[in-house]
Amino acid sequence: MQKKRLIMLGVPPETRGSVAAVVGTYRAQGLFKRWPIDYFDAPLPAARHVLAAAASGMRLAVHAHLSVQGFWRDAALVGVALTMRCPVLIQLHGRGFERFYDECEALKRALVRTMLERAAGVLVPTELLKHWARATARQADVTCLPN
């Protein structure tokens, strides 16, 4: 039987903000004890883990918590996971995505659109962000899940 794992990318536990709050709630509710989850607070070790696990035949899914701060750094893991054909759940946190996207050059906007559309799902905390994500990446499967 093939092993299955969820790779989750977030922030260090001592960090303040919505990503830390959501992940802290997951921990407090026992999610990490009930499911086979490998949690990483940095994208490079997470990407290495995805590559090694996929090469060994392990079935993986990736849940990446992304905010505007460090978006490109963390999006690298999403790119690796999508390249390895792992299902990816992107959870957007915070504000400023509209401005961030508008200020990107055309190639970066295309990368954001492609990443959102190729993800198995996109979670957003507000209806406003849901509207933006659907307008930006029309084929993305976007769901509003308040923090």
C-alpha cells in the first residue's frame, strides 16, 4: 500500500498573524495528530521533502498558506508540487492581493493566474478576496473559509 502524506507550508509557530492563527487552531483541534501531516515553516525544506517523497513513490498533497509578504518565496513550493503533479490547496491570507497583483509585471500576473487555476482548490478568508480570485483566475476553484 502506498503511503500518503500532506505537506503543509505555513509560518513558525511564534509568528503573529492570520497564518499562525489558523495553523494554531488546526493544532489545538488535533488535526496534526489525526492526519499524516508534515509541517514546514520554510519553503525550501518543504520543496526538498516533496521532491524526495514523490521520487520514493509516496502519494502527496500540498496545503500552502500564502500571504502577500513572501508570496514568491512560498509560491516556489507550489510550483514544485504542481510540477510533480501533487494536488495543491492554496490558502490565501491577509489583505493586499489586489494591489500586489496589479503591481506585478505581466509574466508574474500570468504565473499567479496559472498557479491559482492549477491548484485543486483555493481557500480565501473573505467574500471580497473570493471575488478577486475568481476574477483573476476564472478557472480556479475558490471557496470562502473565514479564519
